[in-house]
Amino acid sequence: MFKTVISCLPLFPVILSLRFPPPMNRPSSRILTGEETHNSHGQRAPAPEQQISSNIPWRLEIEEGSLLHGTPGQRVNIRIRLTNLESIQRYFTMAVEESGVGSYRFVESQSNSEILVPGGESKVFTLNLRVPENVGRGRRTLIRVTASVDDPNYLIRIASGGTETGVRTNFVRMKISFLGTNSFSDAQKPRIRSISQSSVEMQCSDIEECDSKTWKAIFLISDSESGIKSIQTDPYIDFISGSRRFVHNKYILGDPNEEVRIVMSGSCCEKELSVTVQDGFGNLESRSVLLEGDSSSNMGLNGTEISIIVVSILLLLVLVIALVVIIVIRRKRAANLQEIRRFSN
């Protein structure tokens, strides 16, 4: 993913495995791992922000077409892709936990308890849900999907207070906020803002040594309607990225209250860093930051900003044409008036 991204973690390790978009047609992946605290009303309690960059060679992602919401009585299948980025095959134990609404539970079953994934390949795991008939409108349930292996030798980098520490883990976890409601629609695209880096031009001034130096871009991502379902980066970053890094603050898929802060970094040979975000209703938005000239002018434009610019240009063009027409008409009238006066004299 970055280009680089940042994540967070509390005292009891919370780990997020992000989904990093693959090159070409490879599946993007993003994984979350960690524990969450809830208050007596079932609402998520705020946790201190931390940042994590993951070296775990496994990815979880929600497949295209899967819904993160349903109406009472509806059955919903959430398809999750598990990718093994290692060169060796792995047996994964799949576990599902749910923090439901009161005594209500949405998850009925799962397709597998164990999955064998060859190196460099992916397998699909399915969650079978049924929204309770009498669940309150607009109620959410928190679902945790964990894929673990019997190998505790993978290190997650955690940044806290400006210093990095390490936590070893043998699992990746995805967290999903699933909404039960009578009706739901979302026509709004996710919101992506980019923050320029003032030192980029100086960092990448030496073109001949561009592969030995890095630059970064920061993206702030949110979706206040259906929440975020996936984040993809270009270029794709996997766990052996070298100078590329992807760091993010922890977040929950499908949660409309989340804002994700992603820091992407790549070598100075890479002239563009971009993200593509999909929300829980399938709406897409992309944004890019270019490496050229003053970074403050390299911020990517989202769809809304592009539309505003196009409309402004068209209005300006119409105004210019109208002024030209008015000037031409006035000159014509003046010429005709002069002709009439000369003729009458």
C-alpha cells in the first residue's frame, strides 16, 4: 500500500492487517487484528490512536459484491478472500467472533474452520448471516474474522510515541461492522483528502539515486454513510516491500464513524502514489499525489473537485461567448445607426 500506511495498537495488542491492492488483477487485501472494548450499550469505546505497519505475509479482504448491511429476516453471505503471500503453503485456522446486539446474533455459520492456501494463492471463506427478524432498526453487530497459523515468528511493527516496538503474532484479523436496517441507501462516494509533504522535492532531487530515497503522501479517508469496505493502493505493496511502506490507524470495515489516516511511501523512482476506496454500498473514489515540482500543487483531485472545475470552465466559456455576442450586436447596431443617419442627410 504505499506507498506506506500507518496503523494503531493498544496495550492488549490490536493488530490490523491491511488490505493492499495487488498489481494487475491480484486481489487487494486488508486485514485487521486486535481486540475492541465496548460499553454497556454495545457501543465501541474510544481507544487511544496508535500506528502499525504490518509485515504479516497474509491478507484478508472482502470480495466484490458482498454486502455489509441487510434487512430483518434477510440472509447475507459475506465472502472474504484469504491470500498467502509466502512461497510455502499454510494451513489457516479460521475463527469468527461476534459482539451482537443484546442476545441477537447475525452470524449463523462459516464455510470452513480450516483452509489450506498454497504459497502465492488465495482462497475464499464465507460468512453466512441472517438478520434477526425483530432486531431494532439501525442496529449494528461487530464481527471479527481471524486467520491463524501455528507459527509465532512474524513481527508487527508498532509506532507509539514516536518510537517503534515489536509484537509477534501468528494471526491476522478483519473487523466488520454489519448493519441491520429496514431500508438503506448510499449514493455518496467516500471522501479522500490528501496532505502535501513540503520536503518531497528536496528528498527526491537526485534522480540518479531515486531508488535509494523515499517520499510519502498522507491520505485521510472517511465515509459517513455506509463506512469503508476496501482500500487499494497503487503501486501495490506487500509484506516484502523494501522501501515501500503502508501505515494506518486501526479502523473497522463498514463503520461510518471511522476516519482512516494512511501514510504511503515509495521510492523516488515512483512518481505517483494513489488510493482507491470503496464504501459498503459499492461507491468508489480515487485520489493521487504526484511527485513533480512543488508537492503542494501535486495533490490529486477527487470526482467532486474535478466536476466543480469543469463546470467553472464551462460557465466561464459561456460568459465569454455571451460578451462577444453582445459586443458584436452593439457594433452592428452602431454601424446601422451611422448608415441611417448618413442616408437621411
